[in-house]
Amino acid sequence: MAEKKDQYIKEENMRLTIKLRELVNQMPTFCETFFRGLEPTTSIRTRIAYAFDLRSFFHYLVEESFTISDNKSVKDLTLKDLDELSPVTIEKYLEYLSFYSLPNYKNPDEFITYTNSNTGKARKLSTLRTFYKYFYKKEMIKRNPALLVDIPKIREKPIVRLEVDEVAKLLDLVENPEEMTESQKKYHSITKERDLAMITLLLGTGIRVSEFVGLDVNHFDFNNNSFVITRKGGNKVVLYFSDEVAKVLLNYLEVRKSITPLPDHEDAMFLSLQRKRMGVSAVQKLIKKYTKIIAPLKNISPHKLRSTFGTNLYRESGDIYLVADVLGHKDVNTTKKHYAEISDDQRRRAAKMIKLREEE
């Protein structure tokens, strides 16, 4: 099975590599240098995302900006053209991103319409900064106008998570489905142990849904209450779970023994009713099915269960660096941003702990 999995990964990487090459072939020739330079430090998916962002920028320069000679195509663009762009041109490009159309990279006769919020614009500006930085560092251009453009302000969304009582209600619901419909109960009688194990593992470890769906049975070591996950970027990390989580997982594994997985799915930890490895979409639907009952006003996803874990861990430990490490955040500032409001709660509690005078 491990060989089949390795073969699948190899084929997927090959497919993505071909996709990237198709995109780069439609760009100015100097882009080959950029993507070759990025290869040692980025994943293939990251480079594809960069390619799509740059594709919209080049299209804007040639078709919309009036800053490039009319007889030039995207392929004709030079580094000199980019070096002569002003920050104002890039600001106009960001405004253009609110609503625009691009030809389908596989079928140039077909146009696709896109829109971007400030979040999308900020990401594309970040791509341009990386792009300019690379050529500036290599002394192939003299200026980096992208650095002189302000990042669009992104409205901070309130962090949605389950409160302590809602977590208890969720687990109770999975164990006792009284509030579910008759149709839901019929399937629940088959998947109860699996669903409880899935939700308990997500709530008890805070792993990403992409890490969750890749779990195999042999990734778990119940002697040490540990398991191996593959982080974004391909790094393997050992994480640990509590005795409470272990008990639920072992109970599910006893049930799983009676299931015969389909070929190529024998190793998967969590199986669908079709006896296949569960995918991201299936996990998302499962979480929504249960949480819509216990928290109807909240849009709970697997990522929100991750936020719930991070919140609980920070409240218990008070160690933001521990939370960042367990969640797999490369930058602790990302963690601080997400759990700043909890820090405020702790500061408020700390202020009330100090008594300057005894009350009479």
C-alpha cells in the first residue's frame, strides 16, 4: 500500500509540474528564471498560485494599463518594462482586480470573470513583491515599485469557535442523537464510533483537515499516545493525544476491523460508507451536520474546530509559543493575531486579582 501511495504522490506532482509549465510557457521568458529560483524553497502548489497571480498582472499590463506599447504581447514583455513601472501603475492594477476577465489558460477563446476582495488583492501584491524582490536581488532590475504600494487593509473577521459547553454538547450529540432526524439517525447507527473518533481527534489535537484526511492506521502509536502527520510543505511531525482521545480512537478501531476497505484504501484511518478514504469535503459535511444542531448560528468547519483547540490550549497553558508549535504555525505572530482577544481576557482577570486594600 505504501508503494501505491508513493506512486500516487509521484503522479500528482507530475500533473502539477505539467500544469505549471503550461502556465509559464504563456509568460515572458524571464519568468522561467524566477520559477526555477523558487523551486528549492517553495512547494509546487505555491508556485502555481504565483503563476496565476502573475498571469493576471501581465494581462493587465498588455491589455488594460496603456503603459506598454500596443504591439507587445505578454510573451514580448521584458524586465526593462517591469523596471520602468511606477507604484501608481501597480495601484491601478489592484483596483482592476476588483472585477476583471481573463482567457482560460487551456482555452484562450474562453474568458473567465474574476472578482477580488482586499484579501485577494493583498495576496497578489505579495506575489508581485516576491517577484520584484527576486530580480532586484539578482541585480537584474534597479527598482522595486511593489514595495512602495500599501497592502490593502483587510477587515479582521471575528474568530468563530465552539465554547466549552458547545464542545460538550457536540460530543453528547454524537453519542446520543436524539435531536437528529430519523434519516440522520439511520446513518448515525452505522457511523457513530467513526464520527465520534473523527470529531474527538480534531478537537483534541487541532490538526488541519488536510493533515487529517492523510492519516493511516499505522500512523498511530497507542503505547505513547502519539501519531505522525504530514504538515504543509511535506514535513512529518509527531503529535500527541490524551487518554480521552485514545479511548475513543481504540473503540473506533475495533469497529473498523469489521470493515473491508476497497483496494488502495486499506491503510486509511477513516473510511466512508463507500469503504474509501474520507476526503476533505466529506469531513466538512460531517462537521456541519452535527454542529448545525448544537450551534445553529455559527458556521463551524474543521478549521473552526482547530481554532477551538488552539483557544483551549492557550487558556490552559498561557504559552503562545507552545500553541504555535502544536498548531504548526511557522510564525508565532500568526498565532498571536488569532488569540489576542484571549490575552485581553487574561489581562482583565489579572487586573482583578490584585487587591490594594482590603474591603471593610
